[in-house]
Amino acid sequence: MPEMAREYYLELFDGGCAYCDGRADTWDHVIPVTKGGATAPDNILPACIACNSSKRDRDLDEWLAATDRSLSPQAIEHLAHFQVL
């Protein structure tokens, strides 16, 4: 991922996970690569290792319904901007 995009995400999410209060250590593909998702700004969210590992290759809606996680306000704004939600 380009450095400019990394900086944007770190600032927007204040270094945090898009799904919990944890520190973002990884990048999650909203639509998994195994299901045709691209490594592009409209398909990437910062995630902690626990959330990213838990989500694996599930669709975002499927994973959120199966867990007690939810999208942060920043994630909702970001995905709405790209019309992913």
C-alpha cells in the first residue's frame, strides 16, 4: 500500500482498529481477496491482529453478524465515501 494511503488511514483511525478499540497492526480487506476483493483504498481498513484473524476470508456483514464487533464511526464514513456500504 502506498505510504500516502498508510498515513491517511493512521490519521483517520488514530492508529486504531476499525472494528474494536485495539491497535491496528494489519490491514483488512473488506471484501476478501479470495472473493475478488482488491488491495485498494475502497477495500482496506486497519485492523488489529485479533479482528483480522477472526474475520479471515468472511464478508464483512457475515463476520459482523457472527461476532460482537461493529464498525467504528470512521470506518462507516470511509466505506460510505467509497459507496461500499
